[in-house]
Amino acid sequence: MIGRKTLAAFAAVALVGALALMPAASGAQVTTSVPYTGTLAVDGATWVADIPTPWNGTVLLYSHGFGPLVAADAPDPVTKQALLDRGYALAGSSYDPNGSWWALDSAVRDQFDTLTAVDQLLPSRPRHVIAVGTSMGGLISELEDENSNGRLNGALTTCGIVAGGINLNNYQLDGEYAMTQLLPNTSGGPVELVNFQDNPGLGLQSGEQLTTIAQSAQNEAPLRGRKVSAGVARLALAMSLMNVADWAPGAAMPSPFDAGAQEVGQYNIEFAPSGPPPLSTTMDFVEFGRPYIDMADGGGSASWTKGVNFGRLLYESSYAPEVISLYREAGLDLNRDLDQLTRNANITGDPAAVRSLESTSVPTGRIQVPELDMHTISDQLVPVQQENYYRDTVAFAGRSQLLRQAFVQRQLHCNFEPSELVAGVLAVQQRVDTGQWGSVATPQALEASATSLANNDPTLGTPAIIPFFPPPLSGNNGPFDPFTGGSYPFPW
């Protein structure tokens, strides 16, 4: 397993990132609240809750994201206070503290057990329960929706991994495999892409190697008479397979017709250092996290490249114009590279691991209660394209009338202002109260609600909710196909 120093460094990086995104503390509290804590007998998970006076009759069941298994009942202190001020009771668990940080084996059960425990502390039975989740917790709140069975009335997922764990594994692996196939290995040794033996340290090592390879490719000089180097063009192909966003922090949003600017933005998002070691780049974090998913599915690898048609992946994606343009400017044969990737793809998954992850971490879209999903449009860890895939999944399940989606014009994963999160909760609450969405979850209505909140309390931050339609998710080679509804036929 990874050492304590690395875990401590990871926690420090996460804390610094959270503080960097956190607004100033709110002013005087409007309500008083009583905090509670407890432990679940089934696995030792801890839970926390805050019950305000007065209470509005609704409990928000909060699911935290990937990371140390510590109980939380809100995404940040400012949002927490704003929700308490509006009378919401808050609750959430750590999930099984003895398991993987990818805690999908226990999370849904522990969340509902937490709800049962907190029910005993409330002045009366709650009128409504709304699931709220962040990142991995967004996937958890979606799964709670699918398994509500009368326990929930609504759900709000934010920056959620709603395309599921297998899609996440596979599109990341597709791009990393392309890097090892098409770019010179300047990392000093072979790059392991799967089978990390439940060791996040080995995953982090691969992340660092891939970052080195990408940095060398990005700095490669173009041949005489060419505008773009072979390294840059091939790196763009790899990043397109990974669904890497192109609007980097601190940069202007690139024109959809400027392939060079798009590639630079993608590189800066995925491979440029953005924090201190050990998780200096997005790729470092991605690979550090992958062994935790392996731990959760029994130790095997639930991802593969064998049987994947890489030409189809590219040409059906929104990235195709960028990659075609850069390959043309570099003087490369794109189809030859795509054929090579398809021909040499031989990484197979562990069928037992795939089935395990499918059973715990892949939405079916069969949601039972109204759900609002919220996502930033340039998310370096959970691409906004996941919302496109999830919308189709819900549509195939015949539940589109229950789903609404909202998008925030901002960069970085889960980079929401408290005004946006509170507006999301209020929209779901109105849907629950009235029995219909009406216009409450339109971009205009959500933005107006969030703006009103911010005008009354500037510490809640200026919102940026916009009309947006996410492009398709590249790499739809997970086991649940929203268009056929069947499990993926393993090609090995």
C-alpha cells in the first residue's frame, strides 16, 4: 500500500485545493443548529448530522467524494451554513472506513443506515429527504435515487461520475494506451497501465511516467515546413480519447476552430503541474486513484482495450476536427495510427472485476425520484461529457421526465459557488413540493435563483449557470449500453 507520507501529502493537496475554491466565511448565523455524531454497527462507518432550529422538515442526505473516508454532511462550510439557515437538516456518513476510498461497496447502504439513525433525533418524521452528492458522491446519490424505494423524495448530483466506474476506467485507459503506443517513452522504464496490485503508489508512478512522456511530446519541435510536431498531434489524439477539456484555468476559452489552442488547453489541464508533489498533475491524480477502484472490485482490473475500434471512437467524438487538423498540420497519417491502436489493443479485463464494478458503480438510469444534475463545463477529473451519456441512459430507461441537468460556465472539478448549490437544492425542493418541474430547473430560473441568493449574501459567490449541451462521451465501451440496455459482450 501507499505510505503514510504520501497519503498525508495527498490530504494536504486536497485541503489546499478546497481552500482555494472556498468563499469567505459567512456572516451572522440566522439559525442555531445541534451537531450529532454516531457509528453504524454494520461496518463501523461514522456519521455526522446537523439539525437546525427551526427545521423545515427536509433532510439533505449528503454523499462526499473520493478521498479519505471521513464523514461529512455538506460540501463546504459556507454552503452548509446557508442550508442550515434555510432550515435544512444535514446528514452524511464516512462509508466503510476499512475499505477502499472508492467506497461504492458500502456507500449506499451506509447512507440509508445513517438516515435511519438520524430519523431518531429529529423532532418528527421528515416530510422530505433529498440526496445530495459531490463527485464520487454524485454517483452515490444517483444510485441512492435508483434504490430509493420510498426513502427519498429527490436528488441533486454535482460533478457526479454519472457515466459510471467502468466508463471512467475505460476512456482513461484508452488515452493512456494511445500514449504508450504512439509517443516515445522518455520515462525511463516500462509504463504499467493496469493491475496495480491494490497499490496507489504504483498507480502514481505510472501517472508520473505518463506525465513525463506527455511533457516530452509537447516540447517536441515540428519538422521543417510543418506547423505542428508529431508529438503534439499524437498527444492530442490521446487526450481526445480521455475526454480532456480544453478550457484551462487562467486562459481564455479557445475558439472551436483553433485546434492549436484547444490542444494547449488540454495539455495544461492534464499534464502541466498545478500543485505540489506527489499529485502535481491531473494525470498523477487519475492514476493514483485507479488502484482504489481495483481494490473495490476484488483486486482485478475492470478496464480493457481489446476489441475497441479506435477509429470509431475518434470519428464519433466531438474532438475529431481538432485531431484531424493537427495531424494534417504535422503531416501524419491519422488512419494509420488509429489502425495501429486497434490492431495492437490487447489489454483484457478481469470478468469478475468488471461484473463487480457493474453491480456497484454503474447507473442503469432507472431513477425513482426527481433528480437535478449540475456540472462545470470544463471539469478536469469528471468530464462534462458524462452528463451526455447519463442523459441517454436515463432516456433508455424511460425516466427522462424525472431528470434535469444544469451547467456552470467555470473551470475545475466541483468548482461551484455556494449560491449555485443552494439554488440547486431549492429547485429540487420545489419539484418535490409541487410535483412538477415546470421552469424551475431551466438555466434562466436557476441562474436567477442563485443571483438572488448572492445579492442577499455576497459570500455565496457570483453564479454562472448557462444553457449548455454537452458533447458525446468518447469511449462508450463500458458494460451498460444505453442504446441496447445489455451488458457488454467481453471480447476475450
